[in-house]
Amino acid sequence: MPDADSTPARPMIDISNIRKLFGTFEALDSITLQVQEGEFFSLLGPSGCGKTTLLRLIAGFGEPTAGTIAIDGQDMGSRPANRRPTNMVFQSYAIFPHMNVAENVAYGLRRLRLGKEDAKNRVQEALDRVELGALASRRANELSGGQRQRVAIGRAIVRGPEVFLFDEPLSNLDAELRVDMRVEISRLHNEIGATMIYVTHDQVEAMTMADKIVVLNAGVIEQVGSPLELYENPRNRFVAEFIGSPKMNILTGVQAAEKQARSIGIRPEHLTISTEAGDWKGTVGISEHLGSDTFLRVDVEGVAATMTVRAPGIYKLE
């Protein structure tokens, strides 16, 4: 008999053989996933790969054509969205401009029938968690994009769901705000320890925030693993090229044949530039100076594609 302590923990979310058809178009094909309690899980892939469709099925904003979704051991097949232990943060914020910040956050409690004092305390706690306590009386239409997204997250927090669902929540923010909000969402996850599923097409977001990533492509799973597992050991060429910025260099033809392969992948940081010796000869066409790194686009003799080389710091060619 196996020891009781060795029994695997029941997953918080158990997705089994999910298919989703829109007419004859198959958006999802036999998706099977398990998300553990407290895990930050990212659904990553290009536009149209099915990641938002899967998130909406988990939330209850649609029904799968086949397969099952269970949350905390309970089959969600017959449960509408408002009776699931989930809450979603949308890309478009979905907050009410005529309400102030506190009223928007309190709106998430409307179905719980809480006492006035209890509701007030929960709203204040949620506002403090997203650092909006000082803006409770400000109208939503007077807020910046980052503040509006904090309101949307606060409204999700106030209900105390078991699972948070994020649908590309940072897409409408500028680059600096996206970095700030990545940090804030990661901090929030560490503080409350809730299970989170985060949809994005931005592999930097997924790599920096998630405990585990599933890479989707055309409705199927290409690979599931930690960020470093996907980066260091991609299962196939799609994952190899999709994960990493700048993306991996792919060599085919003679260079691959010499290694008895159809293609060879080389990360930009695994190449070095030398003006004296090297395996390949090439000409640097473009240098992108970012301060911390320099990206060199090199036209290599005998290689069809331009290769990208990452050099640390400020790298200048005479």
C-alpha cells in the first residue's frame, strides 16, 4: 500500500480533453492541463492560438464542445460564470466611469449579500492591497490606465475567489507601466497565494511572472513547463523560436547537415563576435545599442538568414 503522504495533491484546476468548435473551426483540440493550488500559470501563444478561448471556458463564459473542467474537485459543467470560484480581470478594465474607485470595487460584492460594515471593510482591504486607498473617492474616468487596471484587480480581489483569471490585462498600457504592473501582480500573488491563470502573447510577461507556462499554437499544446525549462529545453522548433527575446537563430542547409540535423538552434547570447578568428565570416549590418546589451544583426557567409548576436553592455565595432 502506498504511504498516504505520497498521494499526489488534487489539482485546483483539472482540464481534461477540452475541445471547442466555432462552426467547423476547431479553436481548441484535446486540451488537458492541471493547475496546482497557489500556482501562477500562464497561457502563452500568438494571436488566435486559443488561449483566451480556454480562459473563457474556465470562467464559464462559454461551453466546451467536449471535455470537462473541474475546479477544486467540482465539475463546472453545469455552473454559470457567477457561481464559479473564479474572477476575471479583462484587457479592457471593464470598470464603470460614472462610479468612484470604491464603488467600482464594491460592485464585485453585489451578489454576496454582505452586511454594510463587512462590505466596507472588504473594499478597504482590497483597495489597500492594490495601493488605491487614497483614491477611493476619485471617479474612474479621472484615473490613469495603470490605476484603472488596479481598480479592476481590486474588484476581483474583493470577492476572495479561489482562482484569478487575467486576460492580457497589460496590453493597453505603455511599456513603463507594463513593467510596473508586472511587478505589482507578482507581488499580489506572493501576498495572497491564490491560484492565477494569466493569458498573454508577450513571452517576457510569461517568463518573468509565471511558475509554469503552457505554450499554445493553433489550438494545441506545444509544451508545458517552467520558464527556464522552456528556454533551455524547448520540445520543438515552434517553442524554441517563440520563447526568448531576441528569438533563437535557426540554421538549416549545409550547417545543419554537418551536424546530421534538419535545423540547428542557437541563442543570440551563445554567439560571440571576433575580428580576428571564428567559425563563420560575416558583416554586421545593424547594431542596436540598449545600454545593458547590444544586439548585432550579422549577415553570415553561406547562411541564408541574418543572425542575431547578443553582446553584453556597450559593444562598438571599429
